[in-house]
Amino acid sequence: MPSAPDAPHRFRNPLIHHDVPDPDVTALGAGGYALVASSFDRAPGLPLWWSEDLMTWHAAGHAGGCRPDAPADGGVWAPSIREHGGRLFIVWGDPDVGILVVDAPGLGGPWSAPRVLLAGRGLIDACPIWDDELGKAFVVHGYARSRAGFANRIDVFEADAALTAAHTPSRTVIDGDAIPGCAVLEGPKVYRRGEALWIFAPAGGVATGWQYAFRAPRWEGPWEHRVVLQQGGTDVNGPHQGAWVVGAEDEEWFAHFQATGALGRILHLQPLHWDVDGWPVIGDPDRPGEPVASWTTPRGGSTRPPAERRGDDFAGEHLDAGWHTRGATRAELVVSVGGGRVRLAGTRSGAVLRPLDGAHAHSQVLVRGAQDAAAALVVHDGIVRELVAHVADADRGVEIRTVEADGVRVRTVGAASAGVRLGIRVEGDRATFTVDGEDVGDTFTLTGRRWTGAEWGLAARGRGHAEFGPVEVSP
């Protein structure tokens, strides 16, 4: 008797359960997919991921773009990533500078230094499209009301094909104030389908918004629009701002974020098809425009669901691409990596960090030792908290330091020695530090920062160095 065919694989949203703000995705000519996200004031900026199949995403590095003096609500906003003429381009808005660009021969770089394509305060959320017949590019963007004094509109300007200089001023193509109920129109991504121009753009705000699709035969219009994704009767609030992707076997998808507060903006993937009138239908076919919680994986269910995200064994010669920094550069912080350990130089406030992952209930790291410094597990949130192990000072032991506006609070919670494991246990928006797997101190509430989710990481405090490894996580 023949065996029954395998049931198609399914995935569950979110695909990535940690902060991936304002994601954009593009299919690569060499195969696979690239994803870039906002980094705001995180360094080095422009985090990159790669996936073979849209399911499992691997950190692929950073393209740069962080300004050392960027405020928490500044820096890199809503980048787009596109491939053209054998190069990858990332275009973004810095609300205090203008529209910027980096490019590289491939996802692994080397990436060019950032260049200003169009200067202007309040310019954000840029995305290019090329017209090869005309030999030039068009770049759409939005506005930050906090800098420009106005918003809720999408403009376009022309540039050379290499995106080195703007050739025209910006002109408005979509005025959100003219659309009933439209507010905070931003984050445009521009495409061409057949003879029509398409702009996918969110509105309504980060936590409560929805997704529009606009189409027109030419830049001058007329522009039609529809709401193509919204919360509806689901528990996925504000499903919007993302990327239309044509995948394997011409399957189509829409990647977007959901704002969660503590964990930031997590990544969802929705099926997409087109109705008889030529409009995109995103999400549940039975409830068009509402996000799905689960769906068949790409290639008709033959693709495996996302692999579990793991910790870090520090086996390579370089720090994994999933880490970013605050308070100092990677070169200033990382002394050495390899052989299952990372050595960090002592600083007052610098740390290597990664977003807290909702798929990991407990994350912990082994403290291998320290010299003229203490080893710290750091949580960056609205408040900075540190679990500090004075492994060379038995009198001080393990302390919890909380940095607030009115000063630093210190509480001793246990003994410390080389071999201690520092950790953080997370359930929803509640977190507790752990020492050797046991909870210590009070449970605290994670709130996330203004534009980013909570982060945790490692640091050395003092004049010397501290050594860690590996990082272990459990669901």
C-alpha cells in the first residue's frame, strides 16, 4: 500500500520574535532574500539578514549608517534595499540630515560610506525605483512631522541611476490629507507591476496603523488606493509597513511588522494574491485584509518552517552579526573572539547588545573571568539595568545596578566567582535577572525604548577586561 503524502509544512507568525523595525525585503539575483531594518541610534546601523527560503533568517552584518550623535528618535529610519545594475543599494531617511544611500556588490559588502542623496530636515522612509529607458531613478519618501512641521504625504524626486545626486526637488504624488481617514501616511515602498506604478504605504501610526496600496499609470496619476491589510478581528495590532516579495514558484508574500511595546516591532509574513480587479489581497483569503496567524510555508508547503534561533557559542573569529553596540564601537569593545569566548574591554557605558527575543524565555551567559573589571549582563530599555559580577572582589559579589534619571541604585544579590552564569528570564513584558539559573532581585516591567524594543547584552565595567561565553537560550 503506498504511503500517504506528507502534509504540507506550516509556519506560525511571528517569523522573527524580536525587534525588526520597519522591515524591507528583496529577492536577490544570486538566490535567497535580503532584509534590512531601521536601526535609529543603534551602531553600526542598518542591520542585515539573509534567508534562503523566507522562513529562517540569518544575521548577515550591518551596512553602517549610524551617526554617533544621533538622538534616540533619529538616525536610520525605514530603509529600503534594492538590487540594480549588479549592486545592492540601501536608501533611508535620517530626519535630521536627509535621504542617504550606501551600496555594495553584494550583501556581504564592502558597503560604501553613506552619502547624502537629498539634504533636508524631516525627510524619511525613502525607496528607489529605476527607469532604465530614461536612465535614471525615482525616489519616494515621507516626512517626519517632528522635524518638517508637516507629514501625511508621499513625495518623489529624480536621481541619477547610481544614486549619487538628486536631479529634481521633491514633488508630492500622494497627499494623505486628501484621503478621508488617512493619517500618518509614511514608509512608502515603490514597485512596478505590468504598466502600473504601485506604492505600498502604511498609515495610522506604529501601534494602530493599517496598510494602503496605491496605483497609477504614471507619476502624475491618477492615483487610486485601497486598504489592503488591517487588524480586523485578529490580535495583530497595526499590521503594516513592510515589503511585497515575489518568491519561489511565483508565490507572493507581504512581510510586515507588529508593534509589541516591550519587544519592539516583530516580523510577520502574509500570503498575497491579486483579485480580478488587479488589487493585492493580503492575509487570510476568507477574511481579506486580515493577517494570518499560521500559513503554508513557501513552495506549496515543501519548505521547512523556521529553525529555532540559538544563542552564541563565540566559535568564530568575529563577533556574530546579530550583535550591535551602544556607548562605544565594536572595535573599542571587542578585544578578541573565538574558542567559545569573547573578551570585552572595560568601558563606563559601552555594551554589545542584541534584541530580546520572545522565543527565548531564558538567556544566560557564562562569565569566564575578569581582570581589573567586572562582568555585566546589560538590559537596555527605557531604563538601563545591569547585573554585575565582581568575580575578583568577593566582598562586592553580584550587584544589580539600575540607572534612572535621579541616579544609580545598587543592590547586592549574591556571591560571584569565575564560572558564574548571569541571565535574564522573560515572560511577556516581565523580566527577572538570574544567577546560575536562580531568580535574583525584583521582577521588572520591560517597556521598550521610544522606537526600539528592549535589548540585552554584555559589558565589562572597569579599566581592564571581562571574558564571557557561551550564550545559551531556552524556549
